[in-house]
Amino acid sequence: MRLTEQVHQYIEKFLQSGDIAIDATTGNGHDTLFLAQCVGGMGKVFAFDVQQQALTSAQSHLQKHHIQTPVTWINTGHELMLESIPLALHGKVKAITFNLGYLPNADKRITTCPATTLTALNASISLLKYGGILSILAYTGHDGGREEAEAVKVWANTLNDGFDINITIPQNTKFSPPEWICIRKKRS
Ligand SMILES: C[S@@+](CC[C@H](N)C(=O)[O-])C[C@H]1O[C@@H](n2cnc3c(N)ncnc32)[C@H](O)[C@@H]1O
């Protein structure tokens, strides 16, 4: 099974109808669609991307699937996540997904980078509700990808014992595999 499918299978167990979720790197909207399907029409999804081209592609992807979930499309960097999510929802978000790297078949120079990713991850920690999941898929095969994956793992290891951290690195693959860093905010 592909790692992206494994990630969805895992997150699906936590998300329920009516939950709030954030896609921090919308791209073509595969994770946005998945989150919207999990939280349903009573839920809410916020979708960030620095490229309008990505948000437009993701919107049409969700339309094709007749999604009823309210989605707020945010054409700004996820490093502004804290300011962009209504204060009333801070501490109430059940799942936040990051799929780092660049938009497939687009300008590869527009990619996530460690400084802004770490700012967004710190914001995510305070937006998450207890029991919520922060999932980061880090691709290591492109320029800067390995450094970003390492920066995320170093950051994850600085979290206190209020969090469970799991790092999955697929073995026996010829290519630079994506790595999955999954963080759960423990119940208080
Ligand atoms: C690997 S793609 C995401 C793929 C996506 N999850 C999907 O299902 O298609 C990474 C995306 O992150 C976006 N991105 C880069 N820097 C960003 C930032 N600072 N904030 C939000 N999105 C960013 C890129 O424009 C790109 O669309």
C-alpha cells in the first residue's frame, strides 16, 4: 500500500462527521477531498496554498466529487495559519495534514521550505484539539527535500510528552521515499 493511502487510513480512524480539519498544502486537492469526505457536510475544512493555480485545481477536484462540506480556500502561506483560522476554532481542529514539496507538473521552484514549515507546525500544535492528529508527509527526493524532512524530525523530537510521535520511513525502496511524521496531541 502506498504511504499516502496508509496516512489516509490512519487519519480516517480519528475523524468524525462534524469535525474541523486543515489541509496546510492543498496542491491538487487529494488530501482536501479526503478530509472533506471524512468530516462531511456538518464539518469544516480550511485549505491553504500559496498558489492560486493549486486552489483552483483542488476546487474543481472537489466539485467533481460533489462535496457538500464547507471549505474555506486560503491563498496564503500556511505560516500565517494562526492568523487565518478564526480564534473561536483554536484548539478545536481535529486533523491537520502537510504534504511537503512542490505542486506536481508546475513550477518546482515554488516549494515548501523549512523556516515557514516549522512556523506552521508550531501554529498547528496550538490549533489542534486534544486527541487531534498532525500528519506530515515529507518528500526527500527533490532539492531541499531531505533537509526539510530532517528539520521536521528534529522539531518533532523537541515536543514535550503531551504528544505521541511516530515516524515511518519505508524500507526496501530504490527511490528516495517520502517519510511520514505523525503527531498526536494526547488527551489532557
Ligand atoms: C506536494 S504539493 C501538495 C500536494 C497535495 N496534498 C495534493 O493532494 O495534491 C505541495 C503544495 O504546497 C504548496 N506550498 C508551498 N509553500 C507553501 C506554503 N508556505 N504554504 C502553503 N502551501 C505551500 C505548493 O504550492 C504545493 O501546491
